[in-house]
Amino acid sequence: MTAVLPWATLVICLAITLARVPSALRGENRVVFYIFALITMDILLSIEAPYLAIDAVLGGMNITNLILRFLLYGTFLLMGVKIATGFDSKSAVRAIRGPWGLTVLAITAALTAFFFFITDTRGSTVGMSGLTWGPSMDAYAALGRFYPGFVSACLLPAIWRTMTGRFPALLRAASALLLVGLTLLLVSQLFPLIPPVHFWLRSLINYSAVLATSIGLAGIWFSKAYARRKARRTA
């Protein structure tokens, strides 16, 4: 199952991205298209075959993993601000895009680069799982989980309020899926506690988080578009 899940996640995210192309070409909510395009690229670079092919071109030093980290940071910055704005949470917008949030992002990015370049990363291996792990690698991995977890923590209160509020059923169901996805990203902070024999759980949690988040996001924007069309027909 864990071997199929990455490709299934990629196909679903790519399908959602392509479904957003017509509206993006019309200039409608292009940020949503950019978010799904970034998520699709993140998933592509996390799958073994494309990862190894790209990293071989880049010298076999796992530079692809560093690129993936920075793509993820950009994805969560853009997605976090968009979701916080969509849920009308000014506090979440400030936490993510304000001075403190951008400082957290800058420090995380700087430390990510620092720990990557002081580590021996020779030998392409997806997730850098085949390398010799030490303190610098542990710190690098923890930083990669930290920023998505930070953004998720900022968003959860606003999503919970919508999920439990008096809103249309479709919006609440999509919000529940989004809540599950972001909660799984918080759970991923506990990866160091998972014993090596159960490392398959990491892949299951990560891709389940992406699937739930992506489908939840698509559902939220679909429910809002449906509500606008319904309001126009009623008017």
C-alpha cells in the first residue's frame, strides 16, 4: 500500500491542478492553482524514481532534497496565508505572514541550508534515508517537519470553528478533511519516536496528510464556488 500511495497522491493532486487550469487562465483565483501546482511538484520530488533521476543530473548529492525542502516552505507559506484569509482568521494571517511568522520562516530556511551543507550527503537516496544519520541530519529532518507543523498549528483554530459552526454541510465536510490533513502534519513532529521497524508509518502519515489536505482544499473552494452560483441563481 505504501508503494502505491505516493503515485496515487501524485495523480490526485495533478488532477486537481489540471482542473484549476481553466479558471486560472480566466484570471480567477490563480493563487489556488499555484498552490496545487506546488503541492504536485512537492509530491513528484518525494517519489523515488523522479527523485533519483533529477538528483543524478544535479550531481548525486541529494540537492533535490534541499530543493524539495524550500519548495515545501514556499507551499506552506502561500497555502497558509490563503487558507487563513479564506477562513477570515486575521490572527492566523498575522502569525504566518507577519514579522514573527516570516522570521520563523527565515530562520528555518537558513538552518535547513546550514545543516544540509555541513552533512555528507553523497549518494542519492530518496528522503536521504540511505545516508549515515547523525546530529546534523536529525536537525535537518526536524526542520523540514517544523515549518509545515508551525503553519498547521496557526490554521487549526479557524478551521475548527468552521467545521463546528453553522455552515453548509459540504464546507464543513471539506474543513474536516483539511483539519485531518493538518493534524497529521503535527503528528509528524513525533517521527523520531517511531522505531525503525515501523518507518513505513512515516510514509503513510505524510501522504495521507497531503491527500486529506488537498482534497479538503479542493472541497472548500468547490463549496464556495457552488454557493456563489446558487446565490446568483436565487437572485
